[in-house]
Amino acid sequence: MTTANLEIDKKQKERSKIHKLLRRFKNSWQLYLFLLPALTFFIIFHYLPMYGVQIAFKDFYATEGIWGSPWIGFDHFTRFFDSYYFWRLLTNTLLLNLYQLALFPLPIILALAVNELRNGAFKKWVQTITYAPHFISVVVIVGMIVAFLDTITGLANHMITSLGGESVPFLTSPEWFRHIFVWSDVWQTLGWGSIIYLAALAGINPELHEAAKIDGATRMQRIRYINIPGILPTVVVLFILSLGNFMAVGFEKVLLLQNNLNSSTSDVIQTFVYESGLLEGQYSFASAIGLFDSMINIILLITVNQIAKKTSDNSLW
């Protein structure tokens, strides 16, 4: 086949693909119409603002605007990497996120346990109790934590002192900050996080369980060999998504729980961006730090997705 024929064949294949896409769009235009509001939202509030990322490489002045401000390259990044607080911020952010990531299986365990409940009323009660904290705002959650763990009036310290112990300064002790932050987050999000896994469990063919029962499989064996493999694709996808958001800790809760006495463990990159950008007006410097934070998330997301794609059939793309 000559080169001219190959080019003609290639063009015909491209036209065929375009016709198929147009036909698919014509047949399912209602579905694309439903997708339009979500796409519009992401374009307006997520993609268009990326235009302003360039101020991370500029010495930004509000009076000069983005285009009028001078380029300074990677000076802000160098300043951040060479600063004395860089390693403390990075270490605190990583340790806090690794702590949270280590508890990733808890919603899966809760979903498997709730799925095995046979008493319908009790099952609904458990679901309601575990879902409810999700609807409490972060400010209220922090207020509850402060009220519960206060050194003088807190219920926790009242119980400790009534048992003969000494009052513990939970909120001002650096060694307690990570435990308070992570476990309060578990309490707030555990039930809500298990919903997707419960939905995945509901999609498992019940005939598999019936066949396993006939073969004499115990409940634990059915959980191990039917339920867990059945929800594994969902687990992998959610794990990839959680790693893609790895560096983004709960900024609001960290800021509300933070004080001068526990700052050695509560100072994280996001709170530093807030202080530098909004409180001190160093917009370019704060943008550079935020961009560095986002790049780590992107690298982790792509890396973990590629690993999942090579080791299993489950990935985001």
C-alpha cells in the first residue's frame, strides 16, 4: 500500500470516529445536558482561576495587576525551601496526613459490619447514629472538642480527676494535637464514608452468598471471599482519590484548634498559606507555596493511579 493510500485510509478512520461521536451525542444529548451544569461549575470556579497561578512566579502588586507585575521566576519557591520553617511545615503536614491515611480502612470495616446486621431497626439506628456527625459544622465540632477537653471545665478532665489522676492540658499539648484532630475527624466522617461501600455491597449478587452457604462457608469466609473482593474496585478508586487530596488537611479545623502552645505540631502548609496570603498580604509567596502543595497532590495521584493500573484492572483512567 502506498503512502497516499495510507493517508487516505487514516483520514477515513478519523472521519468515522467523528461520525460515531456525533451519532453518540445525538442519541444521548439529554445525558450531556445533565452534565453541562457540573462542567460549567468546574470551568468557572476551578479552571478559569488557574490563570492567576502565574503570580507565584511574579512579584505581584495589586495596583499593577497580574500582567503589570514583574516576573521573578522561582524566587518565592527558593525562599520557602530555604526558610527555617519549611521542614517543620512539611513534616507536620505529612505526619497528619499519614495518620489519617492509616485509618482509611475504618469506613470499610464499618460498612462490612453494618451489612451483616440482620435486625432492620437496629441497622437503621446504627446508620443514623454514625451518619449524624457528618452534618455538624466544623466550628461546632471544634466547640464540642474544646468543651469536652477543657483543662478546668472539660468532661474528660473531670473523669480523670475523679479517678485520682491529674488534669491533662489536651488542647495546649503538642503531643495531643494530632490525636485530637484525626480521631475527631474519624468520628465525624466515619459513617458518611461507609455509604459508598454499603452501596457497593448491595450490588453484590446474592446468589454468590447462597452458593457459599450451601458449600458450608461461614459468615467470616463469605465476607473474606465474596464481600471484600466485591467492593475492592470501589476501595481502590477511593484510595486513589484520597491520595490525590493527600496534602489537603482539614484547614479550618487545624486553624480553630491551633494555638501558640501546640503550634510545633499544628503548623501545616495550608495554615501558613492563610497567614502569609490573607493576614500578611504576601499573595505571590502564598501562591507559590499553594502551588507546591498542589503539585505534590498531582504527582501522588498520577503515580498511585499508574501503580493501580499496572497491578489491577481498577484505576481512574
